[in-house]
Amino acid sequence: MMATSHDRLIVRGLSLRVAEVAALPGHAQTRERWTKINRLERTGPLVWINEIPFWEFPDHPELKCECEAEFARGVEWSLREKLWHWTHARCDMVVDPVVYSPVARHDSGYGIGQQEVRGRTDYGMNAADYLPILRSEADLGKIRTPVITPDHAATDRAYAATCELVGDALPVERRGLVTIWFAPWDELVRWWGITELYEDMIERPAFVHAGIRRLMDAWLARLDQLERLGLLSVSNGNHRVGSGGLGITDELPQKDYDGVHARAIDQWGMSTGQIFSEASPAMHEEFCLRYELEWLSRFGLNAYGCCEPLHCKMHIVRAIPRLRRVSMSRFINIERGAEAVGRDFIFSYKPNPGVFAGSSFDRAEAERELRRVLDATRDCHVELIMKDISTCRADPARITAWCDLAVDLARQYR
């Protein structure tokens, strides 16, 4: 973590540029719009983009890291990425005048690996088929309860090194986990097998219940440890929530928060049951949502869903306590989805990232989709979240073109 004068010069310069952007007057207004939509107040559509395929343009002059030390390059990249976003893919982005230094921890994991047969798809993306290794009650014992151990020394080293790099350009703050991606069946199915799961729900339902129960106990034990060890931070700020937008809110933390020891109830929670996309609402509720509720009940505000067709399952999703945003597959019936969500939650819509993958950017198709969605969701609290971008054919201008289009259309629907 030792920083050279060369590395300090680069990182401090980038930090000064981030500080200049963060000081611009528009952030307060954008932050207030995110606060309002998270309160379920009318704001008009909000737009955000993430999961950009930066690996396709590593030599972009604004993204090319110059630091020598590995740790410094990590800090440098986070600043360069933020500045690139602001310049080329701003949408309804907020830039904070701070650099966060993560709290370090060790996680022993579940003590069980996964067996996969890997393949290749277009554009260099990996695909995998998972071989079933949980086929009996005895096999479920392979899932261990994780042991979490804070690493205070590593936390202090990273904080000191970041402060040295950033200098006086921006404040540096230690920060624990502010959001946890909770998708228990995304993990469990890698040990179970997709075909095997769907067969077992019919032929061996007790075995399926025993499997998800075992993993849920492990997840809840991990959460208890994270709380007890002080490894969580309040999540009311400028970070993604689940598969949706930013978590900027004035409803967290809870009124009894002591200012030091953040709990799950002081955070946004999330969950998703994507592997149940083709399961009935009854099976989704029985084998998935029923268990997710144990997790979600611990959190102050909640988001649910990612790639599931929840337009036909909102009647079970409404059981989630303190639910604020719902994300679902773009292959849904959008009119039915908008009606089912109504104004009770944020409708988090993920536009088609395939518009970036053709021989050229299909602006006309992108506009048709966005207008169709914005027309259908006029009476909703809607956010357009572009993500899951596998490729833009190494042409970042396509990203910028979509962002400009989406923001322009969203303004027309305010």
C-alpha cells in the first residue's frame, strides 16, 4: 500500500476533479428527486445507468490508470470511473464529495464449492452449467455457517493509504457494508441444479424446504455477525439498491440509531428469486418468498426482484414489509406490470441493453421502447435503470447516446 509521489500526484489530481464536480449546484436538486421518489412522492421518471462494459475500451484516455502500486490503481480507477460516468453517462447521477474506505473483514464461506462446466458465448462472455451436488438430506450438511472476522489492521492500513493518496482534496471516510445482494436461490441452485430443483419442488418438496432452510439459517447467522461486529453502515445514500436506483432517503436510519452501531433495520434490504421466473406464484411463495421474508423483515426499507416476471406475482410480493421498489423482467406485459405496481411502490424498469449490441446503435428502437414504457407507467413512480450491458461493441458513444435520449424523454414525462 506504500504510495509513491507519482501515485499521490495522480490520485490527488483526480480527487480534486471529483471535488469540483461534487460542488456543482445541480446535485442538491438531483439528490432531492431521489429522496422524493424513495418516499413515493411524484418526481417524474428518474434515469440511471450502471454495469457498463469498461473492459471493451481499456485504452480510453479518461479510464487508463497510470498509478504504479496496485492499491493506488484501485483508488485511481474508482475516481476515473466516477468522472467518466459524469462526463459521458450522467443521467440522474449524484457525486458525493468524499472517498470511502471499506471496512475489511474475512468470511469463511459455506464450506462447499460448485462444480461447473464452462462454455463461451459471443463477445467473450462466459456461460456455465452447474452440476448437482446436493441430492440427499446428508448432502445438505455440507453447507456450513459462515464465520465473519473483522480485520481492523487491514481497515486501518487501507484508510491511512487512501488518506495519503487523496491528500487534502477530499475527505476520506471508513464505511462498512451499506447493501447486501441477497439472492439465496441464485447460490443454492448452483449446488442443486436447475432441472433438479424444478423436479424436486414437485416430487420432493420436503427436501427443497430443508435445503433452503439450511441456507437461510447460514445467511441469517452471517447477518447477526455483521451487526454484532459493527461491520454495517447506514444505507441512506448514493449507492445502488438491489437491481434498482439510488438509495438516497431521509427515512433511514431509524430514530433510535445510536450514531455508531448500524443495524439491518438502518439499511435498505433486497432480495430476488430469479430462478423462480417460470414457477407459479404459489411455488414462488412456498419455496422462495416465504424464506426471503425472514431476511427482508430485518431491514428498514426493501427492494425486490431483478429478472423475474413479477407482473403476475405482485399479489404475493405485497407481503414484503416496508417494500419500496420492485424490479422485474423487461419481457413482462408492461401495462399489466404498471397496473399491478400502481403508486404503492417504485416501478424499476430495466430497458433492453441489446440496443448497444448491433452493428450500430439502434436509436429508433431504443426510443420506441422507452416511450412505450413511459406511456404505460405514467401513473407510477418509475425509474429507468439501464444495466446488464454485455457489450457496446467497444463504442462508448453508444452509452452516451442512450443516456441523452433517456434523460430527454424522461423530462418530457415529468
